[in-house]
Amino acid sequence: MPCFCNRSRSSTTIQLGGAMVIMAGALVTSNGMVNASQDGTMGQQATQQDYTLETLLSRDLTYASPGNERYDEAWAKIQSQLGKPAPSFQVGEWQALDDDFKGGDIKSMRGEIVVIDFWGTWCPPCRAAMPKNTEMAQKYAEKDVRFVGICNTRGSDKMMETAEANNGLFAMAADQDDKTKDAYGVQWWPYYVIVDREGIVRAAGVRSDKISTVVDRLLVLQPPKDKQEGEMAPRTRNR
């Protein structure tokens, strides 16, 4: 379950399957996070008629439990983030235990789907999610999906030591004075934001076990360039 150490708040309503859905954050749940503030499937059978870029995220895919009023404000804040250009990162030097994984500014990643993992060295759920996030980073790399980690300023001096101990192989950088955390409205830890190929935020506050669900849905709407052009040439990881 996530870790709740610093909650913040904020609105956007999306239409999904004819019903109005609202999104938000949450307090500690049994699914893994820490309040700041595993892998869903489904994408293979999804069709573009099932949803649009505006409806690919639903509240049940976040830590803002549907039907729980105390999470409504957090869900509203998540919605307020959607459909907007992803803010630039204000971070230190990018590092990775696997050289195939690269960091950079979010604007340099246009054309890729980007999963941003906001985490802290002091956060047990963040550390526990790292091996699975590395697996997903490797699995999706050939589809032009990039995983990057933004390590919370507090404890960031142990960033790479913690990553190595928990098989966090993807690129990560230390936040500078929490500026990136604040720009992305992080509400708990770990906090996942998914940015589309045009640099637009399409999901935030995603549950650790639902990242693949969101990525698979987005891949239906924004397939890799090879598939868009009907080509089958092999791709390398994070060029």
C-alpha cells in the first residue's frame, strides 16, 4: 500500500462507459502507497471504441477509492492534472544502473509514453515496487515506453544505493527542493504519472498494480511509431 506523508489537493470529470467518473488520491490503503503528499492486464483486448485519451483513466485505477468521500478531494486534484502539458523536471543528474535506460527532460521524450515514478528512499512501498517497475520498463521499452524515477529530495543522497538494493534499474534523478513533486501535485508515495507521446498528462495517482492497465490502454490509442506506419522493424531500448 502507498505511504501518506504529505497530502495536497484539487478537478476534471471524465466520461467512461456512459458514466461520469471522478479521480483522486488517498490515504494508506491495502494496495501500497505512502501519503505525500502490480500489474493490470486488459490492454490486449481493448479497442479504441472503449475509451478516448480523455477517458482512459478511471478512479478505480487510482488510490482514491470510489465511493469514499474522504478521497474525493484527492481525486478532484488528480483530475485537475489531466489533459495538461507535463511540467519540466527540476532535478539533479540522471543516473541508471542499466545504461540502456536514459533520463532527460520531459520535453526530450516526445514521441514516447513516459511513466514517472515519484518515490522516496524512506518509503517502504516505493522500494517494494521497484523490481516490478524495472520489469515493466524492460517489457515496454520496445514499444517506446520509458520509465523514469524522480527521487524525493529528502533522503536523495541514498538514491542509487537504495535503487541498487531494490533492483531499480531504470533512470532516476533527485528532485531539487521538491520543485518537481510540487509541479506534478504529488499526493502520496509512490505517485505515478503517465504522460502521452505528445507530452500531455493522461494519468496521475495510479495504483502500483494498475500501471500496465493504463499503459496498455494508451498504447491502443497511441501505438509505437512502427505500428502507426505499418512497419515491423525491430527497435532498441530508449534510443
